[in-house]
Amino acid sequence: MRGGARRLAWILVAASATLTAAPRGTSTPQPAGSPVVAPYELAVWPLNATVLDAKVQAELRGKNIMPANPCSDEVFIRRVYLDLLGTLPEPAEVKRFLQDKRLGRRTYLVDTLLTRPEYAEYFAMRWCDVLRVKAEFPINLWPNAVQAYHRWLRDAIRDNKPYDQFAREMLTASGSNFRVAPVNFYRAMQGREPSTIAGCVALAFMGSRLETWPEAQRRGMTAFFTRLKYKPTGEWKEEIVTLDPAPGGELEAVFPDGKAVKVPDGTDPRLVFADWLLTPGNPWFARAMVNRMWYWLMGRGIVHEPDDMRPDNPPANPELLAWLEKDLVASGYDPKALIRRIVNSRTYQQSSIPRSKDPATEALFGVYPVRRLDAEVLSDALRWITGAGETFSSNVPEPFTFLPEGQRAIGVADGTISTPFLELFGRPARDTGLESERNNNPTDAQRLHLINSSDVHRRLERSAHLRELEKGNWKPGARQEVIRGVYLLILSRDPTANELEVALKHCQGGGMAIHQAVVDLAWALINTKEFLYRH
């Protein structure tokens, strides 16, 4: 980074009103009764409390924890775009939302975002992590199957396929992995032993790790997947997954709740297991689904980690988890209804600035948890700001690995195809299906890359968005509008008076070239925690 831009970055951080986007656990608590922090908070809630909020508030009161203030509209629009679409709002969208004076504008915005194609693309990325959608070693799903599987996942999310149907189609799928996309659930694994299959089922649909179960319980679960057969075809890397047609006699298995069952010869045991798992009232499935979605939207599971549900890892708020589970079942396992329930709550719409010093505040959802943007989201954000991105590649030259110019990182189907930036910023390898495989912890190497990268600097210098902001607006009286435009583009808000003053001084000093001043400002802002983190 040039010396002037580096100095500007430090000055802007110092001039910020608060460490709104500080790393997890380091935000400065605001005392109860203290003034709201502009432009990040509101003094009055713009929506009524819900049953969900009552469950959260009861737990907070029991621990004498003061919940955070409501987040501002500027924070909300950026947050909900990132959490539902994996993308930044465009400046025109921010302006339109801030000018909307309807009482229910936040709810209306959520409904609008859930109809956009980016929603299906982003949550397909989430499920691809869980389901290990990857063409090459060690999963070896192969490119044709990756494309079919990813398309099926994206379409299911777009069409709001109920979660029980979504899971049933994968659990009971038979046929060609190229022609029956959900069959790939049984191929995207590091082994084909019944115990491996059972472990993947438990992780994806029960939020549980089979290796933590008692041995007898593991054996009972594994029995349901002992009669699966994999058969090659004459087509390159195509495979048929089906029930073994050879007579095997009556099969004895045990459901995870301890109930024994005898499966008649010729009956697919997977159908019996799916019927048990997806029966309304069975807590294993619905509980795992709501806990995973809560984790995706709130950054922390009610049971944490979200795929480690076991008796000795209790939920932070049992009543909240139980209520959400029942609500999901009552909705017909409606994914969008679950998202609306969470996102339209005060709990989700809290500020990221805590008002309590209690270390349990975040775990009990008394504040919106701050966390760094996902690698793909950050990559796409930089591509949007600069107009250019990195080139995707795969170490294994297979067909169907070509990606068109302008491909968004969140839409890349194959976990094998990547970029150096995605690797550096913790994109998961998709080898295990564990949520912890994604690493959003900041590193020194990441900081150095953003501060010193010649590639980032070159992309900013060529940014059409920045050039457009400069055009005809760099007269002394119009410089404030240029600065506001840069802030709106990168942080989705106007600068504070303090920030505007600092930026104006920098942009007017030393005969600095017009374009370089704008590039310096943009570079300084993308290196702030407010840009790099969800808050």
C-alpha cells in the first residue's frame, strides 16, 4: 500500500465512531442507558418482538444480560444482503431502502431478497459444503455429477422445496449419478462402507457425529445402509446406485432412538430409515435443520458446533430450539418460512455492539455476532467494487472446469475449482462436510495481502465504479459527494462527519492526482474491519 493510503486507513479507523466490526468478542460494550451509536444503531425498535424474541429475552434476563440496541437501517440492509444473498447491496438499492418510509420495509426487503437468484446460489454453496460437492480427490464425485448435483440443489432452494422432501429425495435416491442428481449424496463420500454412509447421513440430516455415539447405537444405524450397491456403466465415470438385488434375508436394524425394526427381504432399508427420520415429532431431523440455519444466519448454533449435537453438548437455549423445531414442522418444513422467522426477529436485528460485559452475551444471542466475510463473499465483493476478479482453475484438468468471465465465487459448483484468494481466505476443501472446515479466522497473511497486494491495487485503479464516481464531480464543492459515493459503494452507508473531514483533508492535500485520491480512499475502506466483517 502507498504511504498516503496506509496513513489514511489508520486515520479512518481511529476516526470511526466505534469498533462495530471488531473481531469476535472484542467489541467495546456500551453501558445500559448510554446513547445509541450512529450510524450503526437506532434508539427505537422498528418492529415488534416475536415469540422467538421472548424465548431469547427470557434466557438473557435469567443471566442479567442486557441485549443490544436495534441495528440501523444502513447496517440491516448490508447484513441481510450478505446473509441471504452473499453479496453487497448496490448503492442504488441502499438509497431506495433508506428512502422507504413504510413501517414494514425491513420485512418487505427480506421477502424481496428471497425471490432473487442469488439467494438460491448462495444457499446452494452452503449445502455444497455440507454435502461435499467436489469432483476430485478425496471425494471423486467427477465433473458431470458435480454439475447435475449442484443444479439440483440450487433448483430445490429456488423452488423452496420442503426440507423433509429435500432430505427424502437424497436418502432414498437410486439410479445414475448423471441422470438422478440426488443419487450423488451416496457418492460424495470418502468411502462406501455402510459405516461411512451412516456417518454422512447423521452429519448432514441429524447434525450429529456418528463417531461420538455408543457402539451399539452406531451398529444399529449402520445396518440401514448395508444393502447399497454401486455399479459402473459403459459411460465415462457414470455409476448406478441401487438396492442390492441379491437376496439377503430379513434385516435387523435399530433406529437411533433405540427402537428395533425388522426390514423384510426386498425392501430398501433406506426407505424405512427415511420414514422414521422424517416423521413429524421426531426431533432429530427438524432440530438439526433449525440449528444449522440459525448457525448460518447468526454465526453460532443454538447447539454449537451446529453439527455436533449430542447429550453432553446441550443447547444454549433449549426452549428456543424446541420452539423453532415445532415451528418448522408446523410450517410443513418450509425453508423460507424458517429464514423469515429468524431474520424478522429483534434477535437477528440487534446491533453488533454489546451492552453487557458478560462473556455469555454472544452465546445467548444478546448481540449480533461479528464474523469475517466468507472467502467467496469477500472475493465477489472485491470483484463488484473493482470490476475484475481472479481466474478460477483446477489442479486436475477435467472437462466442465471452464468458468466464464465474471463467474461469481459463490456460484462455483465444484470444490476442486478455486483461486489463490479463496485458498488464502479459508474456503473449505469440502472433504468432511463439517462446518468447521470453513475457516473465517483472520490471519496475518490475509491482512498483508489486502494491504500490499499489487493485484488489488491494480484492480482498484481500473475500477469502472470509481471512475464513474470521479466523473465531473471533483470540483472543490463536489468532493463530498465523491467521498459519499465511495463509502456507499464499499460500506453501504454515508461517512460520519469525522470520517468525511479526514477524507476531505487527504483528498485535498499535496496536489494529489484526482484518481489516486479516490483509489487511496477505496483501498483504505476495504482494509477496515467494517468492510471485512459481517456486523
